Amino acid sequence: MRCVSVCVVAAAAALLSAGVSRAELARPAVFAAASAAHARKMSAEQREERRFLQEAAAASRFESEASKMALAKSNNPAVRSFAATLINHHASAGAALQQMLRGRGMAPPMLANDQRKTLNRLAKLNGAKFDHEYTDEVGLRYQQDDLQGYERASLATRDPTLKAWLTRTLPTLRYHLTTAQRIALPHEAARPVKVRAQRGSPPAPRMREAVAGTKAAPPSTFKSHEDLATQFMGAGPMQLGVTQPAAEWPIESNTR
């Protein structure tokens, strides 16, 4: 019995030395139950907002890292200009998303497995192959997903701060997607056309449309990035100079 008492005293002393107060030692272990009760109090709308913010923050980090890789690897001026525009955008968007996450008591999310795989695949490519993969994945697929996700969140949320931020961000996302479509057209047209096995069948399309039901703008529609920016944003594109992110993302392990 005396040995047990000594062990308890030693354990308490260790906790106190680690900075745990006497009040916290006396407090019952109800953290998990309180957290569960808090989670039950959240509405379906709040849970959806949290899911959106997590996915948007992870996508922002992924696109920023992939675009930094594009600046280091690509020699294509259009690809480099697009990558610099994304980096500038996500330096601001990433900071705003982190602030909204912190306001909800949420930590910045880790990259998803498919995002890590895409970054690893891009790291192994160079030249035209890199440009094609970056434009297809980051330019077309991710910009389409971003636009659709932000539009759904803007319609669903009733949080005034989040809704206002989404409303300000949507024109920029539309501009990014249109720019990516414009960049993708030349290298898509250069790819060999795959003909169907059946004789007389029309050839397969050269480029999957980036937006369902929307035809990509032909090269002659816009003469420059400035034309695109004037239509969607009322201003020209960002300069190639890259701003530093307002807040660095935390270092994470390779396991989720």
C-alpha cells in the first residue's frame, strides 16, 4: 500500500513538472465526452462547412506546391505564368482558409494520398511531359473541382464571413479555369487522334471538356491573359513575381 502511494505521488509530481496545474489534476476526465457532445450540437450545415474548409485548404496547399514545382521545371512561358498566378492566389487564399479553420478550432489538414501521388509523379517528369501533366491535373481537373466546390459552398452556407469570402473568390477561380483551358488547347491539339475500331466512326475527342456541358474557349476567343482578366476580374493577371505565403503550412508525417 505504501508503494502504491509513493507511485501516485511520483506520477503527480511528474505531471506538475510538465506544467499541469493542480486544478487540472483534480478535474475529471470528461474531455472526450464534452467533445462528442459539441460534435452532436453541430448542424448538418456546420459539418458541411468544416468539410469544405478542410478540402479547400488541402487543395490550396497542393496547388501551391505543384505550381512551385512548375516554376522550377517548366520552360513554357504560359505554364510558368499560370503557375505564378496560382501561387500568388493561394498565398492569400491559404492564409484565409487557415484563419477560418482556426476560428472553428480545426487544425490545417494534411494532403490526401492522391495529392501526394500526383506531386511525386510531377517530380519525376520534365519538359513537355511535365507541362501536359501539370496542365491536365492542376490546371484543368483541380480548377474545375475548385470552382464547383466553391459554388456549392457559396449556395449552401449561411455563415456571412465565409459566404462573403467565397463570393470574392469565385471570379478568380473562373479566370483560372479559363486560363488553364486556353493553355491546354495547343498541346491537346498536338496529340495523335485515337480512331475508333469500327470503320467509319468519328475520331475520339482530342480534349475532355473541363466543365461539364461547357465547351472550352477556342484560342482565338481571347488574345491575351489581359483579355481574360478584364472579362472575369476587371484587371490583368498577376505578375510573375511570387509573393511569400502569409503563413507556412506545418510539417507533417507521411502517414495519415
